[in-house]
Amino acid sequence: MASWRKQRRLKDNPDFAITMHMDADSIVEMELLASEFWPPVHRTTLSNGWVLGDNEGVTWRANCVFPYGALSDEIILQVEHEYGSMGLPSAFKITQAAPPHLDDVLEKRGYEKHMVTHVQTRPLRRDDSAGLHTDLSISLGYAPSDNWLNKQAVDERYRGRGLKVLQGILGRIPGEKAFVDVSTGSGVIGVGLGVVHKKWLGLFSIRVDQESRRRGIGGAISDVLLDWGLQKGAEHAFLQVEDDNRPAIELYRKRGFQTAYTYWYRIRAKP
């Protein structure tokens, strides 16, 4: 049996969230938890324990394999068959907890590396609440407004049918949700999503209009969601930020987030 099945549970190791580098067992637990925050339409456990997600091809997070178990040529072929039968590219999410040599094997099979992303965490404490940004008009709701959804559509993945698929993800997310809109006289200029589940706050979908950036809007959205998460009983927060998004990395660093581990995708175009 794969060793990751024997690791400790997150609740038994509360301090792991402030560790700069998670060990392999903690990475697996964090990945499995994070997948609950962004659930695909279908999730299948393969014969060796790998978990395959299918979300109609919208967002790699929900359309990839979490490879935490023994590696074999047969299991890679099974993944390729499963995605091929759905007309989707095969995608693997690679972390330091993936089987040794998997990344090299996939590269040799023609898989390209995409979206190097850092998973960042921080503890939440009552004494470090950021307070409210009274100079901004900020609304918090428990369902996405039309304006919130329209802001997500700046990402081409969420246009047309993709926006409906995104709404499906949002509807399947467990726990409590908070959708934030930041407005000026000209309309909504920034949005974000917070989810509290199993004592964790996840930050997602923080977007600010291009012309409104570097004005503290993203920080205000983050602060409001961190405060909300505290009020809902979250003890730790996490987020995912791409390596090339340096302004966001700096924003989150100022709010106490540290990189716990890094992942990327190995993706091969449809056969």
C-alpha cells in the first residue's frame, strides 16, 4: 500500500501550516484538502490510488490527476485512456510528493510543463486582524453577483460555456463562502472569493481591473476575506499563486503568507 495512506491527519499537526517547506505526507494531505475547495464534476480513484478529476475541461485544478501512489507504465496509459475517452488533454499535477521520476517520464512522453504555482499558507490569529478599508466600497455576499461573475469572464476559460462550468464548481464547494465586490462610482473594479471548510480559509479568484491595480484593491479584498475567515472560525489560510505573478506574491508576503510547496502541471495535447 502506498505510504501516503498512512500519514498523519492535518488536524493532528496544526503547526505544519507555518512551515516553510511541507514534507511529502503534509503535501498530500494539503492537496487532498485543497481539491475539496475546488471540486470537479467527477472524481475517480484509479487502481493505484491516484485521483483523476474531470470538470469538462475547465480549469486545470479540476481536470488533472493527483499522482500519489505507485508509478507504472500501465497507470500512465490508464490516465491517457481516461482523458482521451473524454476528448480532453491528459494532465498531471506534479508536487514534491509525486512518485520519483514521474516528471521526467512525462517529459519524455511529450508532456509540457505549465503553470508553476506556489501553495502559500499562514495561521490566523485574532490579534492580527487587518481591520476594514473604510475608503473603499466593499460588499460581501454569500452568492456570486452578476458583476462578480462578469469579472471572472476576463479569463478566457470562463467565457461562454466556461462560465456555466465555473458556476457549477462554485455550487459544489462545501463549507461557507463569501463573495467580495469592490466598487467605485464607475462600477465594480475588483472581486474575490473566500471559503471556510475544515478550519481552513481558502482564498480564490481575486481579480482587479487592470487600470485599478497598484491601488491596494487586491490587498483590501484579501484583508476582508481574512477577517471574515477569522469570524467563521478558520485557524489557517491558504492560497495558490502562479510563479510569474510577482505583484501578488509580494502582496501575500506582506500579509504573512509563506510558500509551503510548489506544483506545476505536465500536460499533453489531445492525441
